[in-house]
Amino acid sequence: MKIGIFGGTFDPVHRGHLQLAQNARAQFSLDKVIFVPAYQSPHKQELLSCTSPEDRYEMVRLAIEGEFSMEVSDCELKRKGVSYTFDTLSEFEKKYSGATFFLILGRDAFEGIDAWYRADELKKRIRFLVAKRGACEVHVPEGARAEWIQMPLCPISASGIREAIKCERNVDDHVSSKVLQYIYAHALYREN
Ligand code: ATP
């Protein structure tokens, strides 16, 4: 079985994330893609005071409802503390023994992997499926096995969406309608 792990803060999950997951699944014939919302990202600790892990998890669940071969995992929420991909991979390796794992991520995240917890072991145990973000060339960290997800550049970012909602600008094209309803119903991102 080929499994794509797609980690992130998903604050909120947006169409760029969906596109990334769908293209990775189709291009690399993955049996499933598992979205893994971080309880607390090691890279974005300051953000997590504004949206709870439960809200971010729920938005991912709504965004992928009905999507072919996509799931959301609460393993990082249950583990609590800082969420490390290495620990998540170890959990999935136990749960799906014999599977091959791929980590789905954007260029910005990929270029930082040498700073991740147990990066050298991670690079040996997983293959990276990387989407370009912006026009620059991708720098491949030494020892990482990487392949490129072919998809049009998608300029959407969660930070852009948070900012737009705060300024009462329209984000209908960037977020699914179910997620948007959730954001408004829970008054998310209205203030800093
Ligand atoms: P923020 O704007 O708050 O930094 P984000 O939009 O990058 O958030 P994350 O949840 O941090 O969202 O991203 C999860 C993963 O998805 C990361 O690997 C990131 O590089 C990738 N990603 C997010 N948006 C895009 C996009 N538009 N194109 C390609 N990759 C993306």
C-alpha cells in the first residue's frame, strides 16, 4: 500500500492544500492521503493560540468529506505536545505495516527539513513529494529522496486567508463552502 502523509497546521485548510493532495494521489498512484493536522507545529508555535487544534481538525474533516481516498488523522491531537513528523511516521508504520510512505509538502516546508526532529532518519524512511510554491528553484536537502508534484502554481496561503477574513475581504475562491461556514459560525480569524 502507498500512503501519502500530509501534515500541516491547516489554519485554515484551503484549496491549495486540496489541490496538492489530489495531484499527489493521482500522479503517484497513492492508495490514500492522510491529512495530519498538527497539535502544535514546531515551526509555528506563536500561531496556535488563535485557532484550536480541534477547530483546525474539524475544518480538514469538512474539506475532505466525500473526497476519494482522503482521510484525516487525529494522532497528533491525541499525542499533544509539539507535533513531530518523525513520531507520526513511526505511529503510521506500526498501524500500516508493510506500507510505503510518502510525505506531501510544499517547497517552503521541504527546504527546511534539515532542521526537523530526527531529520536524517526521516530522510531514510520516507520519500518526499514536493509542490513548487512561487517561481524559485527548489533546493533539495542532502540525502532527501524527492519527486515533484506536477500542478499549476497555487498562490493561496492560510496566512493570506486569515488576513483577508480579518479585513472582511471575500475568500470564497480559496476555501470550500463548508469550511467557510465553519469559520463564520465559530467567528474564527476576526481578530489577531
Ligand atoms: P501559512 O500561510 O500560515 O504559513 P500554509 O498555507 O503554508 O500556512 P500549512 O498548513 O502551513 O499552510 O501548509 C501545510 C503544507 O502545505 C506545507 O507543506 C505547505 O508548504 C503546503 N502548502 C500550503 N499551501 C500551498 C500552496 N498554495 N501550494 C503548494 N503547497 C502548499
